[in-house]
Amino acid sequence: TQLLEQSPQFLSIQEGENLTVYCNSSSVFSSLQWYRQEPGEGPVLLVTVVTGGEVKKLKRLTFQFGDARKDSSLHITAAQPGDTGLYLCAGDRNQGGKLIFGQGTELSVKP
Amino acid sequence: GAVVSQHPSWVICKSGTSVKIECRSLDFQATTMFWYRQFPKQSLMLMATSNEGSKATYEQGVEKDKFLINHASLTLSTLTVTSAHPEDSSFYICSARDRTVSNQPQHFGDGTRLSIL
């Protein structure tokens, strides 16, 4: 059973298009983090959302935490080839710091 | 910002060899570190939680005797893959969280690519 469902798992788009990645769960999280990972490297933290309904923006990336703190989304506007990578959401349920990871979204942005 | 250093970044060795991977928090203290395994284009799979000064907590299905974890100080955890075989080949990643700051996210090392011949 996957506690944090991430979709889509694969996404191939053209430069300039918009996209949204979703992470959904039936569990409540104290916080949720989004990471981006490139091949052969560790995940790099993009943002942490803590408050239900919270919206954070990071240049062309918009992150939202659901009101009930069970789901989150990542929206990228005008995607660029440099956005290509594996995007991971991870939820914290206050279990000694353990994170629950979604399945990941492999994004490919073609020029 | 918080930095986690993982070493080595790449290991190739023969079947039957034991391999040790180090995870260090460079500018903060971490009572807890985490070890993950990752297959190509897949998400991270938590293997175990490393606790400073006590035994590691392993996830279901992870062999304790196969993957030995030692967390002897607040800045260093090691994962030893004992008698490694080709099926142990994978990307291993550690993470750590600053114990002095609440609600801190985990910071990840750059991973270790392990290839067993």
C-alpha cells in the first residue's frame, strides 16, 4: 500500500508548457517536502509546506498544501529543459523524522 | 545551509566483498540519520533509521546482518554492505536532520553508486 500517491509518474512535455504534479494521501502530514533529483545525485530540497492551505512560490514553481494537510501539488509554469529531473514529494507524520516518499515524477522537458 | 557529505560516491567491487559507506553532517549535529536505497528512475526506499548511540531501526524486509549500520557520533553514520552480491548493486543515499532546529527538513547526501561484479 502506497501511503503517498504521486502522479503522474512520467511526463514528457515541450518547452514552454505548464504542468502539475500531484501527491495525495489519506493520512495527515505535519509537513510535506518537495525535492528535485538529477541522475547520480542526491535529492535537493525545493520547499517545505507546513500549514494547511499554504501556497509557496519559487520562481516558476508553485507549491500548494491541501487544507487538510493530506495532499499537495507542484505547478511549473513555462517549463524549461533545465527543469528536467525526478521530482519527489515526501510527507512527515511525526514518526521520529521518517519521511514517506511518493513514487516520484520523471519530468522531461524537450526544447 | 546544512550539508551532508557521503563517501565514496562510486564503488565497484567483486562479489563477496564488504563495502562501507560513510554519511557525515558537516555543519550540524544529527542524532538521527536515514539510509535509503534507490533503483533507476524510482523513488527512495527507506532501509533503516540510524540512531546515535543506539541500535538502528530497520524497515520490514531489510536484513540487519546484511546492512550493518553504526552511528557512533552526532555527525557520522556508516552503512556496511556485508558480503555484497550483484543484487545489492544500487544507489544508496543517506540523509540527516539538524537536531537543534524544529521542523527542519532532511538534507541528503549525493549518494553512493554501488556496483558488484
